[in-house]
Amino acid sequence: MTGTEGADADPAVPVVDAIRAAITEGEFAPNQRLVEADLSERFGASRTSIRTALVELTSEGLVERVQNRGARVRAVSLTEAVEITEVRMALEGLCAAKAATRLTDADREQLRAIGAAMRDAVAASDLLGYSDLNRRLHSLIRDLAGQDTARTILERLRAQNVRHQFQLAMHPGRPAVSLPQHLDIIEALCAGDPDAAEAAMRRHLRSVIDTLPAIEPTRRRFNAL
């Protein structure tokens, strides 16, 4: 969903978190203007709170301010998307290696359940479902690693790169390529092999980097809408 429609914000959620979530979940599109009055009405917050939130999100790289035009969602270029994924490759490889040494039986069961659901989503051509499972798997691995600094950095990078990630998952034939890569990661994790888990994660993200240029024309058309 794109635009300012949608459910009202939870009053218990800080407005900066609510706006961040709307950006990372694709409700606000790249280059979309963020009008303080509209945001104040949508999130039930004061203009001062909205202004403070936009300043914080600007420092995170999610929002940019354009002279005489106010704030808008910052668009990420292909070059920057590649750089972000290169950093992810190093940090997510580290997280995979650490997670492999920490898993409980319940963790392994959860990972294998996601893998089975990913298989089912690809078989059913459920691209949106597969995209969500992809996000859940990477998030779970970050949590299981217990590396809070890496997790914080990766969550910020994911937020900046969400549009590329979504369009990558929607790219024709991509799920069939990435599914076995994800299953390799899961198997290495469940086997408790940190070196294999790190290598599998890095292979997967190298494949992402190699595929990003193919989605660039689609991304430009989408962002221009």
C-alpha cells in the first residue's frame, strides 16, 4: 500500500517508530513528500513531534529534506543498494556463523518451518508470501545470533533498502533461485556449522548483488509513479 491511507497508528507507539514502519513496510514510496500536517493527522501527533521524528529519520537515511519542498522519503540508488548489500553480506554472514553455535531444538524447528513455508510459497507462486518469509528468516537469524550491534546496523540498512528488496523478491524467476540458497542457510544453521552457515549466507547475498542491476529499470518506473 502506498500513500497515507491505512490503519491509525497505535497511540502507544512513538511517532518516529510509526513513520519508520510506514516507510519500511512500503506504505510511503521513495520520493513521496512527507507533509507535516498530513502526518500529524494520520498519527495523532503534534506538529512538533512530527518535525522531531523527521529529523531523526533524516539522520537514519530514511528521509531527506529538499530545499523549499520539505521532507520526502529518500530514494536509494542502485550503487547505494549494492553497497548496502555488500555490508549486509559481511554482517549477516557474521550473524549466521554466530547463530549456528547458539541454536536450541526449538530454534531449529522454527527455521525448518520457515523453510517448508518458503517451499510452499514458491510452489504456489505466492510471491508476496515468499517475500514476507524471506524477511522473517533474515530477521530470525539476526535475533538468534545475539549480536546486538550487528542487528541494529542491519535493521537500519534494511529500512533504507526496503524498496529494492521488495522488487527483487517480485523479479521473475528470483524465488526459484533464492529458495535453494535459503534452504542451504537453514541446513547449515541446523547442522551447527558456523563456517558453512556464513558461507551460505554470503553466497546468497552475492547472488542478490548480481541480480540488483536487473531490477533497476522496474525500480525507476515504480518510483516515478
